[in-house]
Amino acid sequence: MYNLFTGSGFDTGFMGEWSLAWLSLVILFFIIAIANKWITEFGYGFNALMAYAVSFIGFFIVISITGSTKWSFLTGIIGVIVGGFLVGYFWDTSDGGGDW
């Protein structure tokens, strides 16, 4: 098992797996924030809360089991698609987007 909070099991050197895992979490955060802005501007439904929840939970599960930053980032992107777009199709929490 890998622990993202303490770094046990990871390479903790400069730009090792541990720092890349935290960097990929930051990138996931900005992908969701930008997607929330732009998708709602075009008038489509997007649920940012579920995008954060599904992508981060999936990320933490995969990184804890495998320790692979690539697979956990891919799981996070799939979580953005499932949580943001698919759930947003049924439960839209956006404010309507481009109504200036």
C-alpha cells in the first residue's frame, strides 16, 4: 500500500512519484475548474461537485493500491467525465453559463 499523505512507498526525491502525484491532483483541480467555466458557457450541463468527488476518490484509490501516477491521473480524468458530464446531464448544478 502507498500513502499519499506520508509518502510511504513512494520515491520522495525531487520530482519523484510522490511529488508528481500531488502535482497531478493540482492539475485535476484546474481541469475541473476550467471545464466547469467553459462547459457552462456553451450551455451544457456540468456538475462540478460530483466531478471533484468522483475524480479525487478514484485518484486516491488507484494511487493507494498501485502507486502509479499515470494510472491514477487517467482514473481522475475518467472521474471528471463521469462525475462532471454524465451526472451533470441528469443533475445540472451550473448557473446557466453565458447569460450575460
